[in-house]
Amino acid sequence: MNKHQRIMFRATGFILFMLGISFSIIIMPNAQDIRMADNICNAKIEVMGHTLEIGSVAQIAFNSQEKCAQIHFLRLGVDYAWIAMSIGTILFFIGVWAGLGAKGKKEILG
């Protein structure tokens, strides 16, 4: 792996980790509210064996499709920000490991 590839791995890993952690720090205090709002937007009720999607009907009635779409993307971010942090950490350490060379790897492994 050449120098530019190592730099790319480290930079991409760092950016992914920072995006995930900053999203988590900013949004996580409101995670329960976001989940509740998403459940309201996608509300369903069962009446005599038929499932009625009252959430989508309410979105149309109150013209709030855009708000519910934003809430849905925030919910995805809340649920999956840890994946971006994990992938970022792995990419960063792959870039560091590739830059050590044979002598550095032997010193780490013992």
C-alpha cells in the first residue's frame, strides 16, 4: 500500500468517526423524541383484521410529508451512527497499520 492510499484510509476513517460521534453528541439527547415522532408518522391501527395506516393518511391531511421524511432520516442516523464510527475506526487503524512497515509490525506483535 503506497503513501497516498494510507493517507486516504486514515483521513476517511477519521472523517467517518468524527461525523458519527458529532451526530451522536448532537442528536442523542433527543433520540427518544425522534423515535416517538417516527412511530407517530408511521402509525398503524388494526380494525377487525384490517391494518389501517393512519400515519400516512395524517401526513397527507396535515401536509407534513417533508417533516416525516426528515424525522425518518434522523431516526436512521440515531440507529446507525455507531456503524459509521466503527467503520471509521477500522479504516483509520488499517491506514496506521499499513504505514508501520515490517519492523513496526514485529514490535507490536511481540
